[in-house]
Amino acid sequence: MKVANVTFHGIGNTGTDVCAEERDVWLREAQFNAVLEVIRGRVGVCITVDDGNASDMEIVAPALRERNMGASFFVPVGLLGQSGYMSKSDVRQLAEAGFVIGSHGMKHLDWRKLNDDDLRCEVHDSRQILEQMIGRSVREASCPFGSYDLRVLRFLKQAGYRRVYTSDRGSASRQAWLQARNTISAWDDPVSVEKMLSKGPLSPDLIMCRIKTAIKRLR
């Protein structure tokens, strides 16, 4: 069975803590709620939330609970407690509420650019810290910036993750280890999200995505 994974980042007011790059994936609260209504009740759509922003606890989780929707939250553990990010207590509360908690590394770095020691810290140590924090196994990770290559995938496998999320767009087999995702951006609306989720596997842009993904896995 195929699944369409959608990714949210920050929601609400951007403030001074949000860099220019992140503003492209930052949604207004009303915009976020409108997109949730498109996804709500739709079979084969899974929600993921990256970056550990404070809005995950303040806006995203309450909106999901109100609609009885689940999600996986991927947090950079080294940034928890800093301005604009969730606290460790917030992450524990999300886990206790039944949401999946996954690793987004330590400091939200591009894993392809790191040496082996730093990469091991990002993918291995972050998982151990998260597991101690929430008191349960952490089985999922998402790649910051969607950046990965064969070396990164090898480290993720060695760290024991059972599922890894990218930003490659398109659908994925529900059982696949590597999961493509579709980022919801600042210029998306219910119409564009509906169109994205309705695309067939033979649409030209998704075929191109699969080609690019295959190249990334070989480099």
C-alpha cells in the first residue's frame, strides 16, 4: 500500500528567530488549519512535523488532537530549550499524548557535510538522548534539509532506525525503510495540497522525483 507523507515545519508568527530559508516553509495558523481539513479523514496520508519548533506544542499538537489525527514529530535534541524551540518537557508530553517522536539530529545540520564522528553524534547519540528523555524506543529519523547520500544512509542503518524520512516528494510504500515526503510550503493552500495528494504515480513531476531520488541513493 502506498502512503503520502506530508511535512509541516513552523506554524504561526515567524518572529526574529526564524531565518529567511525557514520562512519558505512557515505557515500561518489559519493556513495550517485549512490544510489539515484537506488531509483529515483522507486514507493513506501521514503527517510529519520537523524542527522541534515551539509551535509544535502550542499550535500543531492541539490542532491534531482536536481532529483526532496522529503525527510523527522529529526534533533536533541539541536545540531543545532554546528560544523558539520546544522544551524537553514538551517532547515528553507529546510522547505521552501518543504522538511518535523521532530524531532530527542534534543541531539541525546538513548530514552530508559532516565528518564521520559528527555524523555519528547526529544520528546515533541523538537517538540515545531522545530515548532517555521520553522513556521509550525511538525508531524513526528525518534528514535535515532532506540531505542524504549512501554514507548517511549507512550510518542511519547502523544506528538502528527502522524508518527514515526524506524530502524527496511523491508517495512511498508503507513498509519501505526510506520514506519520501511532501513539504507543505508557505505558498500552499487547500487547492494546491489537494492537487498534490491527487497526483498519480505516472505524473511527469513525480517520475522526475523518482529519478532524482535514485541518483541521490547512489552518490
